[in-house]
Amino acid sequence: MVQALGIAAIHIDIMDGHFRPQISVGQPVVRSLRQATRLKLDLHLMIERPERYIQDFVSAGADSLAFHPEATQDISLGIGLARKLGVKVGLALDSATPAETCYEVLEDLDYVLIQTAGGGRGAETFMRRSIRKVAAVAKERAARGLNFAIAAEGDIGVREAKELLPAGADILVVGSAIFDKQDRGEAMRAFVRALSRDSSDFGPGRKSRVH
């Protein structure tokens, strides 16, 4: 049963024009958001050599951050920097990145972020095979007795959420299902209500969160 389902954090995609062709926001926007809200700020670093910027983003107000294994030559360095600075750290898996890519460092992670609709390009559609990836990471977590969270991001609506949560997702990063609606506040409330009605389907003891 879902014991708690609500807004846990603001998720911010950081793109540098290199690892991703788009350029989004940087430290000044994160700093401004930190001043405007008490919610946690969760950063998805789609940037090359993320270890160069982790300290800057933490100083700007990040509470957690995930980076891509393909973007760095030293995954452990990035994880270690985040740990030293006292923020939660995760690895982000692109839609084409195998689940096994993160298995070697699972013990060191607070969460795994699984992209369910392609590489951060906004208009991608949900890929059903991502449900199997979530389930695979959840199975590995259970087999090793670990406690990291599994987050899913990309074209997630109520229908997709109702499949991702039973597969093992703990956190849903929701974008267009909310922000494409005229009344975004009501869209979020309706999203939460729809999942809460079916909370018994999500397995015993699950605590799911929406970003």
C-alpha cells in the first residue's frame, strides 16, 4: 500500500549543449529556486564531466543529483564528491543504457534514475521496455538487500505510473502530464488522486513520491 504519495522535490534537468545538444539552466537558476522554495531540489546532470560542477551545484542549493555514467571517466569520483558534500547521489540511465551499467556501484548510490522516454528531449514518448528495466533494477536491489530508491523520468502519465510503481519505482518525475495542462495545480492533484485510489496495487509498504 502506498503510505505517502505527494510532491517530494523539484526535479531540474541540467543540459550543457555537449552531452545533450540542448542547453537548459545552470547554477543561477538553481540558486534562485533555492531561495523561492523549501522543497528539495533534485538535479539531473546531463553534462560532460559532471564531477567538475558538483560542488558548484551543491553550493547553489541542490539536495540531490544524478549524473550519467557515459559522461565521466571516473564514476566513483563523482559519487565521492557528492557524498563528501552531504547530498544524495544517483546514476542516471539513458533509455539505451543497460540496467547492468549501474550494478557495480549500487552500494554507493542513494537512487537510480531511469529515463523512460529517451534522452532528455522533452517530446519523446514513453517506452514500454523501460518498465522491464525498472523491474530488473528492483530485482537486483532485493537480491542484494539494498535500500536505494528507483526513480523514473519521461512522458509519465497516470497509466504509465500504474505500471512503473508495481515494477519497483519509488519516485516518478512528472512533466508534461502536469505542465501541459492549463490548470497545473488541479492536474497534479488529479494525478495524485488517481494513484492514491489504486494504491493497494503497488505492493506492501511502498512509499512513492512524485517530483
